[in-house]
Amino acid sequence: MRFLAVIIGLLVVSGAARAEFAPVTERQRFVSLIEGRDLTRFGVRLEVTPDGRIRGRAFGRDVTGAWRWAEGYFCRDLYWGSMELGANCQAVRAHGDTLRFISDQGTGQYADLVLR
């Protein structure tokens, strides 16, 4: 179960092929990418709204949370069902319709999510 929580926490290394991902360092650019779209990957569908909310489903459980942009990072607090996954500020990179979230201000593991 902890493994699934890590996936939802956007902390798992993705199996996606290596590609050139461009840094997203400004809130306005991030919002332009996510507005009106869902972030998806196997078993996960999330809506990240411009007003700072996160909601969706992952592996049969509700996901809720909040986010803010701070000093070039996507900082989020997240819940998977009743499990608090905590806060983390993540670097964001973009390649086509894929966003890569890299935990711990870009020094940790990453997860790729597709914009739909």
C-alpha cells in the first residue's frame, strides 16, 4: 500500500523513455499547460486547477490536495484517501503533452504524467 501512496505522491521513477524536457519555472507557464486538462498515467487521473486545488482518483481512491508556486517550484500537499502524503516542492519539466514532476526541488525521483 505504501508503494501506491508513493506513486500518488509523484515520487516514483517513471519508465518513460529519455527525452528532452524543458524546465517550467514560472507559475503562468505551468497554469497554461494544465488549465482545463487532466494529468494522467496508469491508474491515475488528476485535475490540478489554476486556483490551487488538486482532485482526482488514483487506484480506486480519491486524491485531494492543494498546490502553490514557490520560487520556481510546484509545491503541493496531497491526500490519497485518508492517507496524508505530506508536502513536497517539485521541479516541473515539459515535453510535448508530458509533464515530469521531480520531487525534492528537482533532486529526487520523478513521475511523468500525460496531459489529456
